[in-house]
Amino acid sequence: NKVYKSMKNRKGFCNRCGACCKLVFKCPAYKEENGEGMCLIYNDRPGVCALYPIDQNDIKELKKTMPQYKCDYYFDGVLDHNANREVDKLFTEVYSKKRKSTLKGTLKILILSLKDWSSRLKKI
């Protein structure tokens, strides 16, 4: 299966820039506030969202249509090994340190999401 093989070679992480949420149409679960984007259903997002990008062609398409965004995923063999190591190092550094500012930012996003869903539920 082409998708399975490709996914085995995918490295990096979602930087939550939201570019893939706006490629064909703006996803209703994607929200931008104060210049920061967030997926309101990230932990329960559909499989199609979790699979993006499937291969290097998806990243190329993103670069062509939305050059202002940078996808932090890459595929083995596409970048040189030094670039791969740098991305992995950055990922480890950013996500393994438990900083107060990171925790505060995560809590802020969670609170904004909860407030948004609460207001939506009141309208129903």
C-alpha cells in the first residue's frame, strides 16, 4: 500500500500552522485568533487530517499554493540527513522541555476552545 509505505518515511511534526486546513476550503474546525491558529478538534480530528501530508507531493503543493507557510513534516530521502537531524533535534528540544510559557500557551488554547464550544452549544 503506497500510503502505508509513505507514512513510514514521514518524519517531523505538525506545527499547527493551519495551512492544510485552508488548502481546498477553510475547515470549520479551524479557528484563528490574535494571529494564532488552532484546530478545535485536533485530538479527535478525522483520519484524513492526521494523514496529511501523505507524501512529498503534498508538501510541494502547499509550497506552491501557500508559500507563506512552512510544513515541518518531511520524508526520508527528500532532505539531506543533516537537515533531518536538525528538524528532529528541534522537535525534541521544543516538545520535551516543560516550560511555564508552553504550559500557559497550551492552557490558553484549551480555555479559548472550551469557551468557543460553550458559546456554540448555547446557540443550539
